[in-house]
Amino acid sequence: MEVSCGFNNAAKQGRYLPAHVTLTLEDGAAVPETSVLLCFLVRESDGKVCRYEYTVDPASHSGETVTYYIPLGARTSEIEVVLEEEGTELIRKKVSFENSMEGLQSLIGVFTTEPDRMNWLNGVTFGDGTLTSSLVWLDEETAPVSELAYDALDMIIVSDFQFTALSGKQLEAILKFVENGGVLLFGGGENYLSSIGAFADRILETPYPAPQLRMVNMGPEYAEESPEDSMLELWCADIPLKNGVTLLPGENYPLLSGRSEGEGRIAAAGFSLSDISSFAGIHPEFAAKFLSETFGEAALNRLKTDSEIGNAINFTRVQNLVGTGDAGRLPNVQLYAAILMLYLIVVGPGIYLMLRARRQQVLYLVAAALLSLFFVVVIYAMGFRTRFSGPFYTSARILEVREKSRREEVYLNARSPYNRPYQTMLAAGYEVRPLTDPYGGYGSGTGTDQEVLGIRYTENGPELRIGSSSAFTSHFFHLTKTSGTEETEVLTGEVAVNRDQVSGSVTSHYPEVLRNALLLLDGRAVLLGDLEPEMTIDLSQAQILNCPVGNTEVVAACLTGATETDPGRRALDDGYLLALERSRLLGFSMEQSRQSYRDGAVFAAFLEEGEEKNILREDILLGTADKRDLTMNGMTLFTSVLPADYEGGGETYSSALREMPRVLDGVYDYENNRMYAEEAGDSLTLEYSLGNELAVAGLDFLQVSELFTQSEDRSVPVFDGSMYFFNYNESRYDLMKVRTGYTAQELEPYLSPSNTLMVRYTANGEAADGAYLPVPWTVGK
């Protein structure tokens, strides 16, 4: 058995690891008569060893290399690969990753025909000095066909490479890598269309500009002795990314631009990355700035967090999502209280007074005992629906349907009322990984002393095996499944946004009722209500809300109705408990998919109960001796994406927050668009880029809707201080009357030649500390 892992044996904790295994049946060796198990032992962060099992046939596939994708734990530094036949160990090998996991390393895959001239990107410390790049060389022969193989990478670079040399499956894997949160960077230059290849129609506006040989200013900070020091003669092009924003500005057009793609980003440089090798060698700080801007602040923060805890998923949020249980099994407190009061009355004075009236007081003890026994039976019978007779599961399922693809993400909590081992079987097609506390753990090696989790992949689907553990111990799993679908039109419609209006329609072709349907746009929500099959909603008649940017918890709670203000009724109100569960799932989905809610019109709705059982196989078998029934409860959120048109009547409407504003002074939280002021008079000054390619026709400032500010327990603070615009003609800040919109004539003295606007927000009181700022939207032509 030969084992190699990852890219050049490099791995990242908390990510999937491609394990390449070659089994060879030597001449004269006995052919196994029974099935052989290939096992991977991985220690999770909480000390449990998870055992991933695959059935193999060494005789039929001797000498072939097969790749398996194994999820690593948060602190895994090694794995063990074991070959077993009927429980007898044949071979055991250990693979260590200690050297590849030192420091906060960012693995970057590179497609290029000029590797020597791309080394300026290797070993670069970026992200405020917290991350170090490490290049992995790829080509058409080594490029994987599964997105899981790219999971260890943070970025893929394509420069001076014929991207059309890759197969359709290889290209699809790269696209899924980006949609799941990765970064894809294209180098430009003379042959930029060859590098972009089949992605051109997807990401570029037409017509495609021809590259030109011209002098390019790489930035005034690199002009050490003369302005010519920062000038390079390069083949370059103004690459027209659809819905692109400038990441690194240039004199004539951007040096680097980017656009969102799913949860990730596609970026394009105007020049070939190999052509600036000499310049980057002289100015290593350029490489750090270039990588930082390509990733963006949000991705850098995620990478730092991932590296620190070794797990991209927030364990605490998953625990809050599925760590409770079925609200329908909660006892009826009022009924129990009534039975108790009745018992006290009957067994106490009631039976005594009745017996005394009949002069039979001597029978009181017997009567009290019989009545007590009766009430014990009643209480026991009432508790049938609150007790568990076998393993029980709580799930939160997100079903995303786009075009002809269907993706499921399921967060599963498995528990048992006993301390005996148990197992269950999942439907075919799911990838399973355990979720463990990233701050717990007993070490990073492997062993059998903590082996309590087993995952066996079979033709019929994965089998989960959970060993002995304390009763009611939670075991969390993350399940993913991607497949094609024949439902080409599950949801249809057109969405157009024009200032404070949303028009168009949405039609549901889903065979079931969609509950609490919403359209989530860039910072807005459109309430649709319940949608019956083949029902059409006119968006112009729907309620539109401006949401507090980034505060998914409050937004989800208010949109699902989980804002009950009477704490005394919460535990008794089934409607509130249902709204609370929906709020958690919607908020979790929004938090996990923040970027998607900025790029299009995301449709979200809840499916009827019972859908969650689809994750289990029909022939599910239990590992408990008494074969008692399991209990499964959960909730499913259906999502899809409709294109949103922000152009109409010759105007373009775009958020100024698509590009991070430059902070001139004060404390600003870009992800949530909040300012922080310790006392009255403190200020925050931001410079917004309104788009240098636009003729600005107006500017709207969207305030947070009252629904999110007036709830007693879920409200958010909004800015109500003074706002100033910088006047370029008078070189001063002018106090502006706060209102929702400004015309082009009013903005004329406040716009720079490159269409930037400097705004100063001044706090009038304590309400400005953590207050949500209005969101500027540009009306351009």
C-alpha cells in the first residue's frame, strides 16, 4: 500500500485532504476471499477518533491509484491508513503533516507556463503579517475533477496558461471551488483571453477589448527616486468584469478588479503576472498588497479565523442551530400544573372530607395510596410523547436549487437516551464530516482509545456508527450533497430594482407550499408570504424593508416573526417556538452565505415538516439491541437565486458599499456598516467610491426600516447624528440636511473628479456607539 496526500503532501487543518492510495497485490499473494476495508483514522479536535471506511477490491484494481477525500480535524497533524480483512489488520501506515502546518499558511494553486517568473508570489507575508503564501503548481494533467480536492487551497491563479486545455469536469470543479468561497485570479496581458478561456462568457462584458502595450504606473509609493521608478511598459487590457469593482486603481483603468461569484471572488489583473516578476522582486511589499487586495478583507478575516481554530464552520452557531430538539415534545406545563393541583386537592382535603362524611376515615390511607397510584399512571401516560425510546436526530437542512443543479447542506445532531452504540444509514450521495468543538481536544495524533465515530461509505449511502458515550451526548455532523435535477424551472420570475421600488414577479413551480417566502436583495427584503404551487406574486405590491447590514440575527428574527415581546408566553406559544426555529435557520443561512445575498435576488422559504427525513435511507437499521424506532425532526429552508436588474430607464442603481469605503478617521465596521463613538462629538469620516465610470445622477441614503428598530428585544441602534459632505470647491465640510436622496446638482461641489464622496458622521449622543449608518446608493448613467 502506497499513500500520498494533498498537493505535495501539504494539508490544512479543518479542510478536506485528498488521499491518493495505491494497493498492489504482489505476485504469489493470496487473493482475499472476503471484502477488504480501507480505513482512515483521523483525530478530531475534541479527542474523538473518526474512522472513515471504504470497501476495496485489491485483486481487481491492483496497481491502480484511487483518491479519497478525508476531512481533517481542527488540530489533526497526522492520519493513519489501515487495511483490514475481517477485522484482521493487514497494513498500517502513518502520514504526518507537521511541517506543512507550521504558521498560518495559505496554499495557492497556480496554472502557468512560466513558473520561474511566478515565484514572486511564493512565501509572501500578507494580511497584516498573519498569513504566508505557499504555491502549488498545477496543469491539465494534475488538475483535479472534484471541488473537494481544492478545499485545501485558498486561491487559484491562472496566468499565461491555455485554460481551454482543461476538461469540462476540471473547469466545473474550479467553478464550484469559487462558489464555495474560494478566490480565482486571472492574469491579464497580451493573451488574457486564453487565460480566462471558457469563463469569458460568464464573467466578461462584451465586446472584449484588445490588449495594448503601454506604460503603466504601479503606484506612486514605488517611485523611490523618480516617478519613472514606478512605471512599467506592459501588455495590458481593461478587463471588463461583469458587475466588477476596482480593487487596485490605475491611472487609465484598474490594475486589479474583482467580482463576486457565489460565496467567493473572481479577480482579474490588467497585466500578465509573470511580466511584473522583476518589479515585484524589487518591491516585495507590492506582492503583499496585491494578495491582500485580491482576497479582500472579509476573506482574509475568514482565513485568519480558519487557521487559528482549524475549522471553517462556527461550532457554536451549529450547536445553537440543532442543539435543542423537537419543540413538540416539550411537556405541557399548564396541564402538568393542573394535574398536580387536582392531586393535592383530591388526595388532601377532598378524599378526607368525603370519607369523614361517611364515617370511614380509617380507609383514608388506603384511598390515598390508590389515588396516588392512579395519578402516577396518569403522569406516566402523559409523558409518553416526551420520552425517547431510541436514538433521536435533529436536523437543519438548506436546499439550494440553481438552474440545473441541486445542493443540500444538512447539519445533524445525533443523540441517544442510552449509553449503548448505535448507527443509522443516510441516503446515497452525501459527504459526511463530524463537527467538533474547535477549542476542545486531547491532542493531534491518532489512536483507538477515543474511537467513537465511524463513517462507512457504501453503494447505498454512508453509514454512521456512534460508539458508547454518555446518554444524550450530542454528536454533530455536516452533510453535503450536490446533484443535477430535472426541475429546470422550480422558480421563475423577473426582479428589477429602481431606487425605492422593486418590480417584477415571482412564480413558484415547486410541488409543495412554500412558507414565509422572502426575496433578499442587497440589504433589502421583500416579504412574499406563503406561495402555493404555480402561484405568482406581483413584487410591486409586496412590502419592502431596508435591513441592518450584516446583522443576520435581528433580520432573521424580524422577518420570521420571532420578536414576541411577552417573555411569559414564549415557552407556551407553539407559534413563537416555530418562528424561533425558522429564525435560527434563516439567520444561519444568511450568515453562511452573506455574499450571495449581495449579488442577486435570493429567494428563501420554508418547506413543510417531514422533508428532513429525506436524508435517511428507507431501509435504515439501528444498532440498538431492542430495535426501537428512532425519532427525526428538523426544518428545511428552500433557496434559489433570481437575476436582479439594477438598470432601467437608462440609469444604473448600485450600492456604494460594494467597494469598501476608505476610512479617513474614526472607527468603522465595514461588514456591518456601523460606526463606534465613545462620546458625543466623536466622528467617523468615510470616502465612498461611487464609480468613476458613471455619470452620477443622484445619491440615495437608505435608512434601516422601523421593523428592525422598534422591537423591544431585537432592535438595533441607528445613526441619528449630524452628516457633513466635503466641499471640494471650498475645501471644507458642509453640514447636510439628512434626507433620503440628493440630486446631481446638489452633489456637484462634493464629488471629486473620480466620483468619490467624503462623508463625516458626527455623534450627537450615546446612540451613535455601534449605530448602523445609512447605506448610500448611486444613481448613475
